[in-house]
Amino acid sequence: MREIHFSSTLLSSSNRNPFHLKKRDTTTATIAEMGNRSSEEKVRKNEGEKPRKRVVNFFGDEDDDDKKERVDGFKKILRNEDERKGPFIPRTDLEKMKTSVCDNYSTNSTTFKLVKQPNEQILNRVSDNRNKDGIVNTFDWGSKFISDKSATTFTKKYQPPVPNDTEWRSLKETAKKLKQEREKLPIWSAQASLIEKLESSQVIIILGETGSGKSTQIPQFLLKASFAQKGVIGITQPRRVAAITLAKRVSQEQATKLGDKVGYSIRFDDKTCFKTRIKYLTDGMLLRELIVSNDLKGYNSIILDEAHERTLLTDLLLGFLKNLMKRRKEFRVVVMSATIQGERYSKFFDEAEVCFVEGRQFPVDVYHSVSPEKDYCDALLRTVFQIHVNMPPGDILVFLTGQDEIENLEGLIVEYGQQLSDDCIKILPLPLFASLSQSKQMQVFQPAPANTRKVILSTNIAETSVTVPGVTYVIDTGLVKIKSYSEKSGLETLTVQGISKSSAKQRTGRAGREGPGRCFRLYTESAFDKMEEATRPEILRCDLGMAVLMLKARGEKNIMEFEFMDMPSRESLIRAHELLFALGALDQAGEITTLGKEMSVLPLAPALSRTLLAAREANCVSQVIDIVACLSSEAIFVTPQGKRDEVGEIRARVMSSTGDHLTLLNVVRQYLELGSKGERRVWCERNFISGRGMKTDVRKQLQEYCQRFGIDSGAADDSEKILRCFLSGFSSNTALLQADGSYKTVQGQIIHIHPGSTMFGKKVEAIVFSESVYTTRAYVRNVSGIQAQWLQQVIGHYLRQS
């Protein structure tokens, strides 16, 4: 098979049309000329000739010193030994890059190879596999903290606006236009068959390719078939952004205002009313409704979407719903997955029928890096601008590992984009990650302004569930940030790991949702071949504290008898019981306590819910909420390249001698003291604070939550009280100073304070921390110094048990 080599040479300054395709007589072509190959390939395909592999050369020659500096810098970043966050590009190379982006950008170091992959089409076939509404309480609601016995959500009930005649006509006209699009979806022709099967079976498994329309249409099929007359049709989603966007789309298709017949419920935000028949909600929200209403009497059907992601909450729901079907014979369950794992789901649900639905996927050309990319952030940045300057219109979706990386790349794209020639279209980077505010997340779904290309910088949040319109190009780093838990050390750490083949294929598919696309993988074809087939289920690699707490709140006596799709290890379950005992959520017999019941209905992780309840008793809820809101953001402090010393001096103004938690409180106070948005924006820029991180919705949502349940915000401004609250919540995350300057946790794990912490380099007798990461060794972040005697006073029961 002949290979064609492509250089990364951009258009010359004399030929500024960004989409001009300049033909050459040589065997080397620019990336811009890749567009010319499509018609040629179509001819070859029609003639039966196999497509040729391609090697695309993107990046340029560089001096050995520059290369060594970049590689060494990235090695430090990957090991977390350097305080710089995100992509580090040496200043010498930075100047070259600015010139090359604006002028010739003649670089030739990294190569890509096109790999033609056959579409894995799922055939449209059916497998041969074969009361009175109320709340059933599983515990006493006598606590002053929980006062609303009828609550199944945790915010004020939404009152949808009543549309006037003009709005009604507009809604109906929109729905009429969308009806034409709906009828073209692959799932549309299977409507009658699916409803027939669900009427005769309690549960069916639907395997549908990306783009089949299952997430939006199946709830409407059930609504049309009168399933909603007996209760709400609930559709779960692993992510909030998916629940919101799907609810908005389906409300348009149903010619109704969002929150009326179609609504959504996510943490701290409920847009449903008594008329809601189709309800999109996150897995966590449905689990908390299960705790309040043991049999989900308000629901007729539950559709478990994106089951292939195998999150901890999804696996819990699978077990709960299986048990619920035994008690409610009229209850219906639909499990939907985008991958071919139907046999496993069928077996779990006692040989339930599996239905296959063909997807609507356009062809995507896949390019692999020929050699490994040690400095993938640099390679990624160059690839973005190669595509932007040379390729035809279409937005770019980039998969990254976290907020730090996203925000650093966003800044660099803005900086370089401003130096492009006037006749080149504009470039607009947009972030997308879980802790981003809802309004910011929604921006990525809006069309790009005229003469502008969007570059969506996303975590794996865009891998499934949601479709970002306009995407033609995908750049895949092949990495993801994953939580993993060690029963031995008792630490849950965030580590950057390689993705699975399943995830890689999902990412590639994002480029082919609306038309033919291209996916550039910053890893080799051999690396892809060595990937695991699927991501390991979260329940087998995470802290099970929340899972056990929910099971106990549901009345499960013996957790080992609960029907898990994949049974977690005995050691991890024992460890979860120990942690909940430390928090006071379970007693020595393993039974849930009154405090544990309160914690179970809070939409927070057990450590944070225990911290908030401790703050209620200490009369410092407001202060703790401010800190918790900051902890929910991946990054509050930013450190631009070349300004390390300046950042240190400015940060000292808000730094608390006790550590990170009270430093965050100082930052929030100064931020909130400013009156206008403009003042806050300038203050953030001057103090190297992430304005996006400060705008998190969590603070406002937690405050509204506390008001709903009559929790006094408190006014106690006592540092010791605040730190004792966090000690109550993070009792297992405590450590004592060792002779060599390291710290040893209660479980005997040696840890080190991360260089990014205000406590780095300090020696205090004991610490409490909120997060741990593992690179070359175990680091802890969000650290505060405490007195060793507090340990015995606050968590003495846990220490004696340990």
C-alpha cells in the first residue's frame, strides 16, 4: 500500500486565502491539500481499490536544544514536578510559532497516518435472545435538617411561563419543522416494533449507534403510546449538560415550554412541574428520589441512557431497578447503550430481549501519529492551527484531561489567533468541562459567529451523550483523567490514563455526526491496538462510600447480597463501611445513623455532606459553602508562563497561614466585596484568579438549598471551627508529620504536600486534605494545618477503630 507524505507547510504570505488548495507537482502536499483527496478517494472506492494510507507531517524541524527543553518541560509537567500548568512551550519556540502561524508555519516534525476503518454498523434487527401515590420512607424524618417529606428534588418547584398566542404559534411551527428531521432518524422506523416489545416485556435492551436518535425519540414514543398516563417517563443521563440539552430539544419537538410537559432535574436545578410527563435527570438525582420514594410511584417507566459508560451511579441504578421490577409488575425499564454489549445486560435482566438500531454515522478519516508524542499539548496546539488555516470550514473538537489543561490551551489559542492575518477566519476557543457553569456550557451548542471557527476544548464530557453541532474535526489526545481508589492506602487519586478502544471510537464518531469528518489521534496505531477494549467499570476502581451510604439508606442490610452487574471487591466494601463509620454515618454494627440519613439525601459526596452538617452545628455554614464552592472547581489559581515570581508575591496577599481552605475563603470574600462584574473581572486578572472558577453555580445553589431546609447560614468567623468542620468530613484524609518532612496517613500511607499548595515547604504537626493525586509519588492538595490534639477530639472513635 503506497504512502503519500504531507508536509505541514502553511500557505505562503502571498496566498492568504485560508482555504485555498494549492496543487503541487511533487509527492509532498500540505494539509490543506488533504481536502482535494476526497473526490479521488471516491473514485477509488467505486472502482473497488482500497484507500491508501497517508502520512501527514505536521510539525517542523527544531534545534536540538529547543527540542530537549520542550521534552524536559513536558516530562516535568507530566510528573507534576513543575508548577507550570498545561502546555509549556519554550520562549524561543514560542516566538517561532507566532511567526510561523502568521506567515509560513513551515514545520516538519510529527507525522500522522490515515487509517481507513470500516463502519461498525449495527444492523436493524431484533436479537433472538430471549397504587396509590405516596412516599415510602425507609427511615425516620425527624431531623430538623430535613423538613420537607414530599421532596423528591432539592430546589424550589419550577413554574413554567405560560406562552401567549404568538409564542404558541412559534412553538408549533418549530415542532412541525423538527418533525421532518425526526422522521429521518434511524430509530423512527423502529417505533412500532419497540413499543410492541415494551408492552409485552418489563425490560428491553436497546443497542443503538451514535446518531440513531434513541435519546430524544424513545421517550416520545412511550409518551405517544400512553405510557405517561400512568406516571412520568424518566430518562437518566450520566452528565448534567446532557440532561439539559436533551430536555430542551425534546421540549421543542413537543411544542412546549421547557419545564412544562418536558423538563429536567439535575443537582440544585429542577425545571419540572405537575404537568411534566417526560423528565430528563442525572443518575444521582434518580438515586436520591429512590431513597425518598422507595418504589418510585410517580414513574411509569425509566429509560437508563448511556449505560455503556458504566459509572458507579449507573451500576447502582441497574441493581435498584431490577429489584423494583419485582415489586411493580407494571413498571417498565429501557436500558440503552451505544456499544455492542447487549448480552451482558440481557443476562443481568434475566435474558431480556435485545434490540439493535442502526445509527446515522458519516464516514470519518482517522489519522494516527506515526511516532509517539511525548509533548502532546504542543502537538495538539500546532494541529489546531494547521487545521484552522488550511482545512475547509467546520468546528474542531479537542479532547483533553482537565480544566487546567483546557484553560491554558484556551489562552494560547486566543494569543496566537490574534496574530493571524486579517483575511483568515477568526478562531474562537470554548471550554467544556463538568464544573463549568451551566450558561458557559451552553455556549458550545450555539452556532459560531460569522466568519469564525469554534474550537471546543473538552474533557470526556463530549465523548457521548451530547452532540456539539458543527464539528467536522476531532483531535484526540488519547488520555483521560480517572479517579482510582486504593483500599490499602485509603486514598482516591486522580491520574491521567490512556483511554480504551471504545472511548477512542466514540471520540472519532463525534466528527461524523453531521457529515464526513476527520479525526487526528495524537497516538500511534500500535498504541491504539494495545488499548483495552472498554473502560473498566467505575465501581471496580473507585471509593464506594457514596454507594454504600445510598444502599444503607435504601434499607439494604447485607451489601454483599445486592445485585451488582460487576461485584466490587470485598475489601473495597469493607473500606467503605470504615469510612462511613468515621464520618458517623454508620454505627459499629454497620447500621445507618440519623446523621447518615441526613447525609444520604444531600446532593454532595459523603465527605462534603458531613462537612456541611458539621458547619450547621458550628454556626459557620456560609463560610463552609464558600470553600466547598471553590473545591468544586478544578482550578481557582492560575500561573501564567514567565510570571511565577509575580504570582507568588500577589498570592501572598490572600494566603492564610493555616493553609488552602482558609486561603480559598479569603479569595471568595475579596471577590464578593466587589460590586460589578467588570470590577470582579479586573480583580481576577490582576490577582491571577480564574474568573470562571469563581463564577461556579455551586455557591448560589448550596445557599438556596440551605434556605429551603431552614438551615441558618451562620455568622461565626472562627478559623478553628471551620477547620474542625473539614476535619469531621475528611477524617480519613488526615496525616501526621514525619522526621523526613513527609506525612503519614492514618492508614500508614506516606504522602507529600503538592507544590501548588500554600502549605508546601511548611512543617506542621498534622494536616487535613481534600484531594490526592499520584504522579511519581503520592501528593495531596487543598491542605490545611491542624493541631494533633484535634484528631482525638473530633475523630477519636475512628482512630480507635483504625
